[in-house]
Amino acid sequence: MTELNGDAQTMSLVAFTAVATVTLLLCVMTGPDRDDLDEFYTGYRSLSPLRNGLAIAGDYISAATVLGTGGVIALYGQDGVILALSTALSLMLLMFLLAEPLRNAGRFTMGDALARRMPGRTVRITTCAVTIAALLPLMLVQLAGTGQLIAFLLGFSGDSVQTGCMVGMGILMISYATIGGMKGTALIQILKIVMLLGSGTVIALLVLHRFDWSPGALFDAAAKGSGVGDAFLHSGLEFSHSAHPGLDMISTQLAVVLGGACLPHITMRMYTASNAREVRRSMSWAVSGVALFVLIITVVAFGATALIGRAVIAGVDPQGNTAYLLGARAAFGQDVSMAETLLFTTVTTSIFLTVLASVAGMILACANSLAHDVFAVRTRDMTPRREMLIARLSALAVGLPTILLAAQVQHRSLQPLVTLTFCIGASALAPALVYSLFWRRYTRTGLLYTLIGGTLSVLVLIPGTNLVSGSPVAAFPDADFNWFPYTTTAVVTVPLGFALGWLGTLASGRRKAEEQRRQYEAVEGWILAGAVRRGD
């Protein structure tokens, strides 16, 4: 059950080609047709709450989330379920704490939101640099995994073929961002999330049907297939080899919950809502979509372990990234009908579209920040036409190096890069947003300490984790410079990020802090409640 038959591979190839063609055409049709920044950056805020919510959920559920989370559940049981629940909790944190203030304070980018209280090129350029530092690793993960995924689905072999697939996908993703803008990428996200949740729901029901609709029977079979017995259904299996299992788990959940909520390609969707009420309604739809995904991925991944076994899943991919696809294939049994082949093709196509849409959204977030926060602020009289041109060129400037870097890392473990993204989000962006939106005395120096110090602390500590060296599944399995005792850095760098913001504010002096307090009080009403909206 770990290999696809010829019919499935042929149908997948046809479906991939059709989806790539149709989605690119949709981007051309829905992309901005005038030199209007609001249209390119926000789509005129014309998306309904349902469509905007689906687009947010689509941005949030990346290919790394689908494949990586499914793998952790299939290999480690309850620890993976906790990770999946943390992703939903992260979006709820964004919904209840940050969504409305972000929408009120910002206009196009995270740099707008942070520079609203503390104007200046330094803040904007630093925010842009941290945005790219946070999103580049995740783009590399998804691009590098693309070649391997397509090779698995279509039966290709050879490094050159995998690299060629990856380059082709990268060019397609850049095209989505440059042609479609915010509205075009939103449409791709909506199509992706509908396909992903629709096909996933059917597969999850088929898995439950195999176990007489009994979740208990499914869990028991998964525990048996895991080879570790009841430990599969209890927390701690993933971190059993850690020196501090409890703290290691807390650190991982902290990175996912805080980091996932503050990544720039997620927060930029807040600016596409027309008012605070629309933000709340959009986030409600997004949370509902992510919650449904958590249920689906849990059932399908447990089904994979129950039906084909943990050892087989790890044999195909030590990280378990193919567990979702293997679980979907195993749900059909030995004999696969044409209808089931068509359904599996829908599943594989949704994964393919997930990769395309996720990276396109990240490229757009980086390009928007480069164009708006770095280049546009240099010239006060920059025309909308020129800024849009710079945004499109920025997409190329971000996308092309990403493709080249992905080709270099595609045959190594990519988990350190995923962890790097979420840790920067949790350690630099989360403290900066919380302080900027809610702390009256927060100063420019405190903000720069938070952004720069939080990011550098993660970059210093990540190489010392066991994800980089010291274990057979590390990025450098033959080396051992593992000196940091945790899998992620969040348990140290998140408190450090908040502490640096506090220390930077103290270092600014009482006079500067009081000045910031007065400036914040003047705009507190429209940041927290949208009482006044500037720039609309």
C-alpha cells in the first residue's frame, strides 16, 4: 500500500497540469488591472468574511503543516495530536488578541502596524528583514519537499528530475504572487482549502468505516501498529530521548502557538477585511476550517499507523511526511476502484495546490514588505505604478534565490528550518506586536531590541539543537555539535524577546517612555477599537 498504481499516477499528472493551468489563468483574470496599491495589497478589501476566512485558513494550513503534522501524529501518536491542537490554538490566539488591533493599526504590511506609533525607516527596514528571515526557511522547506513529493506521487526517480520539478513549481509560485496580488493568491488559497478539507473529510470517513465507525477501535489499532503499545496514546513519546522531556514539549508548543499566530503571511490577511466586525467574522470561519483540519489529519494519520504500521511509514520517510498520503491510500484497501482512484487524485491534487498556494502567499508577504517598507519610504512622491512594479520585481528577488537555496537543501532533514520559522515568529514578532499594540510606554529602542535580539538569539541557538546534529534524523546526521538541550529554542528565546523589549524601553529613558505613552494614548482608541481609521 506504499506505492501508487499507474492509473493513479497518470491521473495525478493530468490533474496537476490542469490545476496549474487553471489557477494561473484565474490569477491573470483576478489580478489588479490598474495601478492601484489598495487593489494589489488588499484586493480592495472586497472579500466576504467567508472567503477571507477560507483564505486565512488556507494560508495557515501550509504543506509543511499537512505533511509534517500528519507525520508527527502517525509516528508519535498523542504528541502529534497535541501539536495539531496547538495550531488551532494559535489561530484562536490571533483571533481574540491580535486580529482587530492589527487591522486597525496597519494598512498593507506588518511594517505599517509597527511603524504607526514609531515612524521611521529603521523600524520598517528591520521589520522587513525579520519578515524575510522568518518566512524564507519555511519557503525552503516547502519548495525542497516539492520535488520529492511529486517524485513519490508520479513515480519519478533521479535527483535531476526532482530538482526540475522543484524549479518549475517555484516559477509557478512566483507567477501567482506577481500576477495575482492579494486577490489572486486569496482565490488560490480558497480553492486549495475547499479541496483539502473536502477530500480529507471523505478520506477520514472511509478510515472510520474501516473500523466500524469506532474511534476507540481506530486508536487501539494504531497503538498496536505503532510497535510501542500504549505509549503511542500517551504524551512524551516524541521527546522520550530528550534530557528534559516536559520542558522540551512546552518549548515546542510555545513556538507553534505564538509563532504561528504572528507570521507575516498570516497577519497580512487581517488588512483585507473592511472593518473590525468583518475581521471577527473572517477569523471565525478560519478557526472553524482549521479545527476541521485537525480532526481530519488526526483520523487519517492514526489510520495510516493502524493500517500499514509505524515502521513502514518511517521506512518511506523518516520524518513521516508521506503519512497523510499513505493513510489516504490505505483507506481504500487492496483493490482500488476507478472512483477511489479519482478521490485519491483529488487528495494528491489538494496537496499539490497546498504547496503552490502556501509559498505564493509567503513570497507575496516578503515582496510587499520589500516594496512598501524598504523602497517606497525612500521616496515620498513614489507613484503607485512604480511601487507595484517594485513589488513584482521584489517577488522575483525573493523567489529566485529561494529556488536556488532549496536545491541545495532538498536532500537534508528540513525540520530545523520549520522550527527556525516558528521560533523567530514567537521570539521576535510576537513580543514586538504585543508590546506595540498594548504597551503605552514601548519605545523605538525597545522595538528594535525585540526584533533584532529575538531573531539573533534564535539564529545562535538553533544550530545547537538535536534537529541540526547529534541524531540519525538531523540535518547533519554524521556530525555532533548538539549542545542545546531542547528541540526548539522557544523556552529560552521567547522570554528573552519580551525581556529585551522591556530592557530597550528602560534604556530609552523616562522622558522617551513618557513621550511614547502620550503618543499611544492619542491613538489608543483607533488601535484597540477602530474608533478612527487613518489611511482608509
